[in-house]
Amino acid sequence: MVTNTPKAAKLHPESERQRSGLDGYFEITKRHSTLSREIRGGLVTFFAMAYIIALNPLIIGTAVDRDGNLISGQPKFSDAAMTVVNDAAVGQSIGMVAAATALVAGLLTLAMGVIGRFPMGLAAGLGLNALVAYVLAPQMTWPQAMGLVVWEGIIIFVLVLTGFRTAVFRAIPKTLRTAISVGIGLFIAFVGLINAGIVRKPAGAPPVELGINGSLMGWPIAIFFLGIVVLIALYVLRVKGAMLISILVATVAAVIVEAVAKVGPQFTADGVNPTGWSLNVPQLTDFAALPDLGLIGRVDMIGAFFPDGQFSFTNFLALAVLVFSLLLADFFDTMGTVVAVGSEGGLLDAHGMPPRTTEILLVDSVAAAAGGLGSVSSNTCYIESTAGVGEGARTGLASVVTGAAFLLAIFLSPLINMVPSEAAAPVLVFVGFLMIAQVVDVDWTDPEVGIPAFLTIILMPFSYSITTGIGAGFLAYVFIKMVKGHAKQVHPLMYVVAALFVIYFIQGALLGLIS
């Protein structure tokens, strides 16, 4: 839990009653927050998530379907040999995906704030978008691939309505929920270090290394350290808005550096520039731009099941496995994120459940389908929301601020893209510090809970997947309970989930057998 959050003061009896207006609806006072903290927290969450406006288009907007077409419907290559890239078509596709990404994220995050009343942002899920772009799209047309994403969202929505998703949430032992929060803390810190270029994948044998060949080089890394130093100094001095201030200071410094040193991007058409900016180049080309929202609603819900106009049972099984993979990753990524955000903000009840759990899960399930309808892939809850909670966000009002910022970004995308990932990464790393403090709540002397917790914690960053960590922890928990003769202590739904995770982990072999 955040250590600089003021302790809850004893409220006047009048404060305990439901208040009218903004405070009453979002329970700002009840959750010991203030309007200014919610605004700051919402903005910090937005800046921590804003990279998706630039990154999702690079994944969805540049990949081709089975016909060689971009998601805009235009061919990626201007020659039959597929050697000459149609730069104008790619540019248009990227712009369309960027606009749709911001629009869908804005609307869904607003819904989370107003309906779920929880401080959490939603946007196109990383990993999920790669699965759509590089696995689904090459086997079908883009509208058909997005149609499968819509089906995945519909299935999750039904699971929420039937109470299954909430029941699974309640069936998870409290120790595993704590491990999930700690694991996500390490995961998000790892993400921040990678986004900043502090940790990289080298060309040689080691899986990762420090900076470039074991050395910290380049202006972008210097900007990261400026941000983390400012953040730590402001935090220990208990300055309000420490995270937001650090992002703004690092961004201003990055813009000045780029204007003077002309650092450029890390990946260029001519090759790799190791000391370049990781994602966004901090420069302002235009202040605003008119969006192209032509991708909205470009979906084919049926075509993927009838390749060449014929139904194939083998094809149906293969698609079922792929949709199941999307569903399970989305299902448990959200579960882990909700637990982590709620735990970081002290918003969980005695049973480890957040307020309005059903509403939160309903919004998230709608987000999956909405992502397909918007042609930006499944949208999901973002773990970067913990950055906003670390800044003080406690209510859905922070999500309203985040959502409004995303909607504004539809028109101000050049301004938003000016914030480099190196300026936001310090916040992610620092949130990892805040979240790892919960590790003391795990009884490491008891192997029945210690081993599953350990696997959950280490596999999230090491496999770069929240779902993998949760799955490994669940399977270890069920297995150890059975070995110890304590099978009856395991909630029946945990056995169901463990079986689903077995299928998830061997999905590659299953697809091989089907094909």
C-alpha cells in the first residue's frame, strides 16, 4: 500500500452519510480522497498509459491479413513482389488505428469511472493485440479477426452475467491475491525498465542486460534517471503530485534534448539507433490533428467460421482454441490488475474484494467486445492504473479524468505523443517499489502457500505475462493441496480454473494436433 497516503481520519458522523453531488456519487470523502488528488491521479494514469496511442498502431496498423491488406483495407505493398512498402497506406492505417485506440480507450475508461466507480484505465491490451495482429489476421481478413475479438468479449460478458467470473474471483485464496499484487509490482517495474532502455535484450547469449552492452548510454536513459531522481526526491519530501511533476519535468527536458541533440527514434528505416528514444520521439510536429474514425464498426462476425464460403469443423476447433486463448488471457489479466489496483489503494474489503466488483467486471467484458468493434483489438484494464493510485486516486472520478484525456488525445495526438516512454517509465518503476511491500503478508514458512506465491511472483516478470504467473500459481496451489491430502480445502472453482490453465499452457500442442 502507498506509504505516503494520509491515514484515514475519523470522519464526522455527517460524513458517513451518502452525500449529494460529485462527492456523494464517487464517494470521494468516504474513500478519504480529495478532488485534487483524483485529478492528479487520473492524469498520472493517462500519461502512464498514453504510450498505447503510439504503440498499438505500430502493431495493428502495420500488420497485414491473409490478403496482404492493412487494417485500413489498402495493400501494404505497392508491387506484386511485396518488396516496396506503400508508405502512404501504412501512414494512413497507423493514423486510423491511433484515433480509434484513443476513442475506444476514452469511452471505456469513462464507463469504468461512472459505472465501476474504480480508479482504473482501459485501453487496447498489449499481448492481446499482438495475438490478433500476428496470429489471427494472417489466417483471415482484418474484419473477420476483429469479429473473433467481439465474440471473445460476448463470452466474457455472459460469464459475468451468470456470476461465474465473480465467483472465480472470490474463490482465489487471499495469499494468492497478495502474490498476484506483488508479482504485478515486479512486472510493472520490469516494463518500466525495458521502456526506458535500462534493461534490454542483447544479441548474444544473455536473455537481458543492462543498457547497451552492459553500459548506460544515451540521452533517453539520462532522461529516465532525471525523472526517477526528481520523483524520489519529491516523494520523500511528501510533495503532492510527485509522479505527475516528474513526468512533466522529464518531458520538458526530453523535448529540449531532442531539439538540440537530434537523438531520433531507436528504430529507423535504416536500422537500429541504440541510443534513440524507445517509443515516442519528444518533439512537437503539430498541435492538433483531425482524426479518421473509419475503422469503427468494420467487423465481420461470421466470415472466419466459413473460409472460402464453407464450414470446416477443423477450422472451427482451431478458431475455438485461439478465442479461448484470448479469453483466458483477458480474464485473468483483468483479475490480477483489479486486485493489484485495489490493494495498492486500500480499496479491498476483508475478503480481498473491491467495491462494485460485478460492475467493474461488466465494464471490462464490454471493453473486450468494444475493442473488436473499434478495430483496435480487445481492450482491458491497465496495470499502469497503479501509477495513478500511487498519486492518490481512489475513486471513479480519476477514471473520468483519464477517459477525458484519452478523448482529448483523439485531436491532440501530436501533443500527447510528445511524452516519451522514458519520461513515464520512472513512475512505473517506482510503483513497483510501492507494491512489493505487500510481500510480507505471505507466510513463506508454509510451503502450501509459499511455493504458489513464489511461482506467481517470479513468473510474471520473467515470462512477461501476468496470466502466466497467475496460472502457474493456481496450478501449484491445487497440486500441493492434493499431494498434502488437503484437496477438500480447495474451492471447486479452483479445480475448474486449474484445468483451463492446463489447456492454456498446451494450446500450441493442441493447435498442432488439430491442424
